Amino acid sequence: MFGNLTERLNQTLRNLRGSGRLTEQNISDTLREVRMALLEADVALPVVKQFIDRVRQRAIGQDVLQSLTPGQALIKVVHDELIAVMGGENSRLNLTTRPPAVVLLAGLQGAGKTTTAAKLARYLQEREKKRVLLVSADIYRPAAIDQLQTLATEVAAGFFPSHPDQQPVAIVEGALDHARKQFFDVVIVDTAGRLHIDSEMMSEIRQIHAAVEPIETLFVVDSMTGQDAARTAAAFGEALPLTGVILTKTDGDARGGAALSVRQVTGQPIKFIGVGEKSAALDPFHPDRIASRILDMGDVVSLVEQAQQQFDQEKGEQLARKLKSGKGFDLEDFRDQLAQLNKMGGITSMLDKLPGIGGLNAAQRAQIDDKPLRQMGAIINSMTPAERRRPDMIRGSRKRRIANGSGTQVQDVNRLLKQFTQMQKMMKKASGKGGMAKAMRSLRGQLPPGSMPGGGGFPF
């Protein structure tokens, strides 16, 4: 997300970072480029105009022109105004009501409401420790109810069954009654979408809203529709008392116009963003962290939070005890580390959160790929437990069998074993006297700067 915008803004602002003096002229030239970058990112024109006006007003003021580092001061102004345009701070779900709290999802067809309902259920169960019931009031789309039931099972949430021959209002009233009797904390209602806004759709969803009186009414919208997302959200906001927005498919949106437009156009905060297809791929929306990503400052806080949520503490402690006892690091442990990385979405999903990534050119970005990691996992899974524990026993015929079983070549197996041997040496040194510092010194020169998976260095 924001790949194109980040690249353009970095090109524009890079020359200012070390500037000893700014004038109204070079500020004006810079803001012209920033304006073009925002318009190319499909940010709504009124939002762009307000943003540029606020930045210009602050840029020609005392806090920039008289700063000891005016270039850096101007970048900070841009950063602050990006935060402001996206809402200032994270807006949490409001669930402070007598249980069950009802969360109603609305939006057009194809926006991803059903998958978002399941993602939100998983988020509330894992992060908020809530007991969640899912219900589908979509009686029009074929298999919509079955899809939600399958997703509810996947995320271990409750599901209230419904049928296409029922009325949507009767469905949600039945779900609410069931939730009260079974002591659910939250009910998430997935409603029907349409290809466009129409009076029939709005009438139906207003009836559902009146029947369940949701504490949160969230508009789910595809971020790849750009400023159209903001316009559609504004139209829904006229018919329903929206409390927030969820942007979906942000992992496929290189522009980011919706994220920068929605708050200003609708007056409602973005509460979550969908960052992938998996059920865990739903993140709270933090304007300050997103602004840092846009300006290529990284988002280490989110990265650490993600690692804490996905890290298997028990396996980590087992590995630490194993290394301390001198039993060594084997391919079973290596596979666990790959699985941990995969849980975090792999290398590519982490890119936006790392500072400096915007400075990579297209060729460098192309080298960063999760495919080698998936290939390594397939190779290790094709080994027997004995081979994973004792990789030194893997010789010619075993290598051919493993390669065939994993759909790879013998040279791929050889490469993995070589990389594993290097990592094994590092882990052995890390567990001894001198710790990790000694281990890293011993590997100096073995790994070229910026080495990538499949390039002869470590996989990550």
C-alpha cells in the first residue's frame, strides 16, 4: 500500500532533508510536486487542496523557515498533516454497552464484507477476548450464508444459521435473541451488498439497523476504488448513522487514495484495514503509523506488535532450552522459524513497515520474494523426521527423493542444506560464551549486504 505515493514523495522531499535554507519559492515548488503525487494516488481533490493549504501555511511560518534544519522541519510538517488528514489517532471499536454489542457491516457487493466479518470476529476473540457470534442477513447472493458459516468455523466463532427464504430482519432478531440466551459478547451482522446504491438496499439495511440498534455501524469498502470509496462511504453515511469505515484489499492498493480521503469526506474514522486474504490479516488503523510508512520512516511499532501476537512463546522457550543444553539447532527448529515468519505474512507483507524500503529500486524490490521461503518449507517437509534431526545423513539418493517430493531440484536441496549449516554454526556460537555478538562476527564477510533468499545467504 502507498508504494507509488511513497516513491513520489520521497523523490520530492529527499532534496530538502539537508537543505540549510528554504524560501517561499522552493517551498512552493515542493508543494506543487506533493500535490501532483497526491492526485496521482487518487486522493480526493478537496482533500488535496486542504492538505496543501495547511502545509503551506505552516511551512512559511516560524517553525520551518527559522528552524536550524528547515528541510527536516518541513518534512515533519508534511508528516503531521498526513496524520491529521487521516484522523489524528486510532479510533477503537466502541463495545461499551450491555452485551451483546451489535456490529453491523454495510457496503457494496464485492467489497469483502463477509471475509471482513470473519476477520473482525477473530480479532475480537484474540485481542479483546470477546465471545463472538456471526450471522448473515444476505439472502440474495448465492452461498453467502454458507461462506460465512465456513469462515466462522475457520476462526472458531459462533454462527447463527439462516436461510434464503427468511426475511433479513427476522434473521437478525433471531440472532440477537440467541446471543442473549447463550451469553455472547458481540454479534457481527453481515448484510447484503449491491452493485450500486439503490433505494431498496438502503431501505432494507435501515430496517435491519432499527431492529438490532447496533453500537457500531461500519462501512466496508474496497480501497482499490480510490476516491470513489470516499464518495460511496459519504452516500451510505447519509442513509445510515455510520460510526466508522473498514478499508479492505489494501495489500493490492499501491495508491492509497482511499485511506487519505475517507476521513475528510465522510467525517468518520477508518477503524481497520484489511492487509491480506488470511483471517488474521486485519489491522487497527493508526494514522501516525500510516503517515510514517508513506514517508518511508517505517512502522516498527506495528511490526513488533505483530511479532508478539504471532510468536509462539512455548516453542521459543523450547528452542532456548535446547540451545542452552548444547543439543543444537536442527531442521525441525528451522522449519518452525519459517512457520513463524509465514504467520507474520512473510517478508513481502513486512516491507511497508521497514524504514528505507521506499528507497529501493524496482530491481531490488523484485529480489525480495516469499517464494524461496515457501520452497524451503516444502523441502524440509519432504524429509523424514530422522533427516530433519540429522541433516548430515542426507546424501545423493535422499536428496533426489526430497527434491522429487517437494517439486524442486537437487541443487535447491543443496542450497538449503548449505544455508542451514551456516545458520547452525551461528546458533551454536550464539549459545556459547560471547553470545550473539561472537556469532555475528564469525559470519562477517560470508553474507553480502542485501543478500536475499536464494542468493547464497540466510533466508531472512
